[in-house]
Amino acid sequence: MHSMKYFFTASSEVTNFPEFVAVGMVDDIQIDYYDSNTKRAEPKQDWMKKVTEDKADFWERLTEISVGHQQNSKGNLDNLKRRFNQTGGVHIVQRMYGCEWDDETGDVNGYEQHGYDGEDFIALDLKTMTWVAAQQQAVTTKQMLDNNTAQLENDNNQLTKDCVDSLKLFVYYGRSSLMRTDLPTVSLLQKTPSSRVTCHATGFYPNRAMMFWRKDGEVLHEDVDNGEILPNHDGSFQISADLQLPSDDWGKYDCVFQISGVKEDIVTKLDKREIKTNYVNPMNPVNPIISIIAALVLLGLAIIGYKKYRGRKSSCETSPENSSELAEKLNPEPK
């Protein structure tokens, strides 16, 4: 399964931020960028530069399209401010559209949704070919869009054909990166002996993965907090799952990580000896001893340093030769 998404953000009165930003993503990896300051679409992956081998004017054309989205988004922002009876201040309108393509079955899907000031506003349902209003102020927009059947057909064609064709092209050029499989590093973490145990996997790719806890081979659903898959700065992903468990029966638990394209699971047995923690027992008698020794060492060094300082100062103050020599350097007699 592969996906492509485009995010458009138009804003007003946001300090040190472009009035319009467009970001393209393939399989949750950023592929291009445009904003109202640079007014130029640019690739964010080296392999995206190769697209011009098939479409020589690709980046010029994408820049033109982005300028059009900028103008439309600005108009939508102004319209929504009027609809909500707003004038000045910070306001943001967002649009996201995209498509999915299953390279095994050939199934495709498309979606488009709009938001205003951080809240859902309206979304397109391709199954019913209608728009769904997320709030009362969007009902008028829904009625207008639903009545425009020609535009609905055009939207459906763009999302299920044009978008998918572009996605296939990008996947082809980025196949060495997008279709790779990287296995994660899995660690067991715990803040304190009584807190939850976290199973954490990081560095894996693609993001089609899952993690869960088992007891005696059975998947656990209670006392488990499964986290979302999150991106890392290097394009890989991470995920974690927390488990609250009794102090006994540790040997019955294990953490399982599964990733698309790999048949074998990565299983990590719950072992106290393998848990990483920063916890330090405050009742440990070694700690105050170490602290006392360290303090004594620092005190000794301070005393030695002070004595050396006093010795040098005394030598300088009692040596007339040094004093006259210094005065001579500072006040040389004219020759």
C-alpha cells in the first residue's frame, strides 16, 4: 500500500510564517515544498529530481499549480472569516487531499478534507459522491458543492486517477528508498520499579508496522497503552507500547513487533535485566558515600589551588626586582 498526500495551509497575521505553504508527502515522506515567500516548488528528496526525466517541465508546472492553490486558499480564508464574522487576528485554513494505491491488489482510494482554525470544516465522501459538513457554518458550502455534479466528477477523477498516476510515478523513482525494509532497535524502558514498562522500537521502515504485548502467547488488551507510529528525523519511524503489570510473573510476558514484508516477528522477552532506566534508588547507601568522597576531593583541590594562589601573590608583592621590571615595561624611558 502506498499513499500520497498534499497539505495546503493559508494563514493571516502569523508572525514569521509564510501566508501560504504547500507540502507533498509520499508514504509519509516529504517529497516537495512551496511557500508564498519563495514562490517556487522544490524537491525534498534527491530521487524526486529525477522526475524531470519523464516530465521536463515538472517543477515549473508544479510551481504554477501551487500559485493557483495559494490564490484559492487565500480566497477561502477571506470567505470563512466573513462567514464566521471575523476581521483581524490569526486565522488558518487548511486543505488536505490525497490517494492510496495497493500495489498488490490494484485497489485505489481518494480523500479530501478542509479545516478552519484547527477544526474540521468539510470533507468529501467519494463513496456517496457528497460533501460532509463538520459544522453548521459548512452547510451552505456543502449544498453548493453537492449541486455541482460536474465538479464532483472532476474531483473523483483527480483523486482516483490523476493522483494515483502521480503516486505510481513517484514510487517508481523512489523505489530504492520507499520500498526498502529496515528493522528496528527494540528496547525495554521503565522510569521507576513501580511504573509501566515501555516496549520501544525505533529506526524501522516502512511505517506499516504494529506492536503489542502478550502473556503466555495471548495478545493483551487490558492494562496496555499502544502508542501511535511516529516519524523520526531521518525518515524512519518509531512506536511504543506501555504495559502495567504485577511485580510477579514477568517471565510470562513478551513484546511483539511486526512489520510489513517480514514474516518473522521480533519478540522481546520481558526481563528485568534487560530494562533500561535512569532510576536511582535514593536509599542506596553507596550514593551518599560517593557524594562525600567527591565533596572531599573538590575541597582538597580548592585548598591546594588557594595556597598556590597565595604563594604567587606573596612572591609578587615582596619582590622589588619584579616590581621595578614591570614598571619599566609599562613606563619605558625615552631613548
